[in-house]
Amino acid sequence: MQELFDLTGKVALVTGATHGLGMAMAKSLAKSGATLIVNGHTPSKMDAAIKEYADEGIKAHGFLFDVTKPDEVDEKIGEIESQFGPINILVNNAGMIKRIPALEMEVDDFKQVVDVDLVSPFILSKRVGKTMKEKGGGKIINICSMMSELGRNSVSAYAAAKGGLKMLTQNLATEWAKYNIQVNGIGPGYYATDQTAPIRVDGHPFNEFIINRTPAGRWGNPEDLAGTTVFLASNASNFINGQVIYVDGGILATIGKPHGE
């Protein structure tokens, strides 16, 4: 059974893995044996991330490039392939959100979110998928969202992009399963990260909302994504195609629970 989840000899690229959930998922792949390639776009964040990986005994190889620019992606993927071999595992994690009510949102802001959250996974998947097809298979994991299934105030661009990413996941799986390429997604719920720290305090309305909305009764820990990430990256998921696994503590399974239950 351990061999099913062993990633030794695999090359894994995780976009947007200089912090947060991307970093947590990247660590899980490396600890399962994969050679880890980390994408980011800010030199200072990359330097800090590489140090954090090293502090945990992980050798991470950082590559700075803009995931929305096909030429940059092509160039850097070529460099990665030249240095480490073909990419066996791609995690399309890079993303952004702009919390602006739809009536107030500029078209350029909408397009920027869609470019990062939806178009860039297509660009990366197309580039890496060509090599995966030639080499006889691979794993692509798209980081979706609960907004792939439902809406929320002020995140119209993000929800549109993540809903589209779910359908892109299904369509790529439909086209590429015959090449032994499994394309699946992970939909995180609400997680305890540096970004959510200011609202994860007793008495904060959103903190109370999440705890009462989540059947598990808590925020997710980044490490809660590790098992699903390794599973979808490993041979254990060889016959799973076009699925999105929601690691959300049960939020999408219910309309909520009474306060204090």
C-alpha cells in the first residue's frame, strides 16, 4: 500500500507555493518523495519560502515566472525539464481574489482575476500536458474552491473563475484520460492561514459564522490538505478523472448547524 502513495522519482511543480495552502501542499509532495519545484513571482517571497522549506529539511527549487504569460511559462517549463526531467505532477494553485461588489467592479479587475485563476491553469496544463502525453501519463491537480459550487457577496470574478476551473478540470480529464493523464481538483474550505488570522478571533462575526457553518466546528489547518494532495498525485488515484474533492470540513454538505449545537 505504501508504494501506491510513494512519489519518489517524480517531479512536481506547484504554482503559487511561496506561502499559505500552496506551500502546505508542496511540502506534502516533497515529504512523499517528489522533487519539488516551486513557482512564485516575488523574489523576496521566494527567498523566504526556500528558507522555510529548507528549515523542514525540504530541498525546494524556486522558479520565478508569471503564470498568465504563455511565453514565460514555456521558457521556464523548458528550463525545469532540462534540469530535472519532465514534470509528472502539476498543481495549479496560483490564484487571487478581489472582493468588490459586481456593480462597482471594473472590467479590468474582473479580467485579471479570471486570467490568474482560470486562464493560467489552462496555460500550464496545456504546456505540461503535451509532455505528459509524450511520456505516457501524469497528474494535474487544479485548486478549485467552494465558490466552484456556490456564490458569495462581492466575489463574482473569483466565483466565475473557480466555477470555470471545475469545468476545465472535467473537460481536460475527458480529453486526456486516454493518455493516462488524471486531471482532478481540490476545493479547500476556510483555512487557518496568515491571511485569515485577523478574523480568526473570538467575537469576530465571520469567525463565528465559519465555526457555526462548518459541521467539523473549526477552521481547516493547512496540513489537512496533505493527504488529498498526495492521493491525487500518486498511483492511488490512477482511475479517478475529472473529480473535485472538497476538503471543507463538511460545509458544502449542509445548510449549517444551529448556534451552539
